[in-house]
Amino acid sequence: MGEGAAWALGYIARHTQELAQAVVDAGAVAQLVLCIQEPELALKRIAASSLAELAKHSAELAQAVVDAGAVAYLAPLIQHPDVKLKRQVCSALAQIAKHSVDLAEVVVEAEIFPKILSTLKDLDMIVRKNAATLIRELAKHTPELARLIVNASGHAALIDYINESKGNTRLPGIMALGYIAAFSDTLALAIIVHQGVLPLKDALVNEPEDYIKAAAAWSLGQIGRHTADHAKALAQADVFRKLIDVYAEERSSADLKTKAQRALKGVLQKCTHLPALEPLLHDTPEKILKYVVQQFAKVLPNDSAARKSFVQSGGLQKVQELKADEEANAGLMEYIQTINNCFPPEIVQYYSPNYSETLLKKLDDFDAAS
């Protein structure tokens, strides 16, 4: 098969699943796999590209590519010196791996680790992005595949990749960390230990595109939602305030607002580090404020040192101001009442907004009586 024929097959297969199926039914996959083995570079590139176009549509079509033995010939080419070939090879393997656990395992068993991690450092931006996309498509399937990536130090390589990238190129790396972190507290902790929170926070704050910010918010939520220690790591990196800022920003897309709110809800519900929560009692939208106040209502009844600190920091006073707000919802009021029940009534009264008026009225009543 020549370059023109291989190119035409890829071009046909690109458009719809039905057309791709017709290419498979015509017996072209085995021919394309033969082309990959040819010494001619241009033919290798086009064959890899056409296999990617076939595999992308469905698990069945990807399986047809696997059954023809393509992965065994594609995988070693990850480290080929030709940039354009590497781009196509990483893309083809990602298009195969994305569909199912079984297909992802076929790609992993072709011994792409740790070779694929050095590809994340490639001089070519598209090679790097396609390699990150391949890792993302592997990471999303199972805890075992995610752990395999972490055991190969893939999480560290992804963190470096996000630090060194900007814009859309960052996206597969950001999502890969989220998929890895989602599976278990130990995998999420590995990302925290390797300073993975800071580049995700940077993407949340500094990327201009909302869809990249939304991916960063989602991944931060996956990292922080496991335990109090995970949540504390996000709190200490000032992630809560940054998530609140994008949630409150009028220009933020609906998807970004939703992802920021879900991340905040998931992580705040684990956060017992009250000093990090106290600043959030101020300038926080009520929907989010409810989660913050709920944490104080959980922790304060069982922690006398925290109760004292809550009074000294102005937290109790702020809560009384919230209580005086007639628009506050019933759920918030319930949490505030739980908090107030932790303190003597006269202290609660002292910090209530109308306390001085109450005292003056008492004085007037006293004067009138005398």
C-alpha cells in the first residue's frame, strides 16, 4: 500500500463510525499495520494517523486495530526521533486506550512506561500534549492503572508538565491528575506530596479560558475531598478563596461555577482546620457560606480550644451578624443555632449586633424606674 492509499483510508475513516467500519470490513487494517513496519517515514506517519482515525470512533473499531497487532508496532515508536511520527503514535495509542479498561491494558502491556514519561519533556509541544492525553486516557479507567502511573512517577512527570505548559496544552495533564486523585486517598496524597496543588491553583487563577479553569477546579476537588488532611493541604495553599473567587465572578461560565461549587462542597465537608475556614466567613456567597458554617457546627461542640479561638478571632461575632440577616436560609440558621448552643447565652448576646441597643434600653428602663 502506498502513501496515497493509506492517506485516503484515514481520510475516509475520519468522518463517521460507519465509514470507519467500511474501511475495517475491506481488510485495510492489516495493510496499515504493515505500512507502520515499512522503513519509509512518510508511510509510517500516515499509517499511524489512519489507525488513530479508525480507533477513535468506538471500542469495537479500536479492538479491530488491536486485533491486527497494531499496538506492538506503535508502542516502540514513542521514542522515535521523528517528531511528526511521535505525534501520530501517541495520538493512535490514546485513541485506542480511551474506550475501555481492556484496551487501556493492552497499551500498558506494550511497555510504554516509563518511556512515555520522557515524551512529556519532548521539545515539540504537540508530542508533549499527545503524550499527556495518552496518560490521561489510561489514568481514568481503574485504580490499578492510576497506581501503575504513580508507581512509575507519572504523577511527578505530569506535575512538571503542567508547570511547564500554558493554555490548552495544560488540559490533559490537569485532567490526568484529577482522574488519578479521584481513585484513592493515597494516590491523591502522592500528588499533594509532589506539590501538585500549586500548578492546579495557578491554572485556576491565571488561565484565561474558563474550560481550563473548570478542569483545574474539578481536579483540586478530587484531590481535597478524601480526608481532613487532604482538605487542609488545599486550605493551606489558599485554594478555597480562589475557588470562591471564580464561583462569585459574574463572567464565569455556568460550568466553571458548577465545578467550583462542587469542589468547595466536597472539600469543605472534610475540612476541620478551622483557622483556614474563619476568613471564609467574610465575603463568601451564601451557597458556599452554608458549607463553611456547617463545619464550625460539626467541630466546635467537641473542641474547647477551637471555641475559645472562635470567639477571639471574631468568628462568633460574624456568625451573629449572619443570624441577624433576615434573608439567610433555614439550613444556615440551623448550623448557627448549633454553634450558639456551644457558648453561654450571655457571650452570644454580647456579640449580637443589637447588644449595645439592648444595654441602652436597659439603662433607660433603669433610669425611668428610679
